[in-house]
Amino acid sequence: WSKHFVVVENGINLREFQIRDIPSTSTYELLGIGALIGDKRWDRALRVLALLKEKGLPVNLSIAGSGPARESLELLARKLNIENSIRFLGLVEDVAQLIPRYHCVIHTAGWEGSPNSVLEALACGRPVVAMNAGDIERILGCQSGECLVPQGNEPLMAEEIEKLIRAPRSFERIGRANRAWMEENYSIEHSARRMLSVYAQTRRRLGKGS
């Protein structure tokens, strides 16, 4: 809130994004969602994956998205010797069905607004490990202290993911907290109520309401 501006957060249709059990696979599956362009900084995600593999952790990364950076990212994966642990999925239309197949969603963009991919991951009850950009700190809410890292800090991001992997029950604990946070703060119904409240207050301030 300020004197002249009010922020009404994006709303998510939570009926489309259902919380499901964490996968029981022995390999931990990470997911990134977003266009393969420079601003998304997927090169950081690849280097984070390489750091995790160097520690001998059983982890893979999939990136859902298309774009002109794919060729350079595939080349980087080969240079980092992680080409067998990363999958480029291309454009995926139904992310509501995709996200629950993974343990965790990661976000490495250098610049952001209010990314739907992060909201959708939280709605599906998944932890999100993200570099701080745009509204991400506010979106992460109750888990921001656990999984939010400064811009460009790849070693710290790898450490946060490692913490999750070494305490597997944390995936479910954080995921359920994230879903509850979304239900309370980012549902379509909540956004609609906020918008109506803003309209009502504006009318009163203009002397047009009762």
C-alpha cells in the first residue's frame, strides 16, 4: 500500500493446480519453467546442476520452454559434463500436469515481474528454490527464508537444493505450507476480493460511494 498505488496480486485458479504426493523416485528431479532466452539465465541452472553432480547427489534437471538459447545451453551442458542429467522438454502446454512429476522447481532469472511459473509451482505444493528478482521474495512468502538466494549466487542455490535432498521430508513439509499460502493469498477469489475492496475504497475517497 502507498498513498497512490495498491498492489493486487495475480490470482491462480487453484482447482487447476492440485497438490499431489512427492515422487518416490530415488533420483531427485528438478524442474525449470520458462522461455530459453537470455533473461531467464538458465546457464545458472546448469551450473547449479553441475555443482550438485560434483557432490555425487542423484539429481536431474528438466527445463520446460523453447527459445533461441537452446543450442547454447546444450553446448554448455556438454562442457559441464551434465548432458545425461538434463532434459530440454520444449514448450509444455499443461504445466499443471507437469509440475507434480518433480520434486522441486528452480528459478534463476536475472529479471522478473511476478512469474506465473513460481505461483503455479507453489499451488502444486512444490518447494521453489529461486534467485531473488522482481516479486519473487513476496510470492515465496512463508518459505522465502529457506529457499530464496541472492542474484547470481549459484553455490548458495546448490546448497539450498542439497539441504532439501538430504532432508527428504522437507519437500512435503514445505510443499504443503506453500499450498496453504497460495490458498490464503493468491487464489482467484482472494484477488477478486482485493480488487473489489480497492474499487470500494476509491469510490469512497472520491465521494461517490455510500
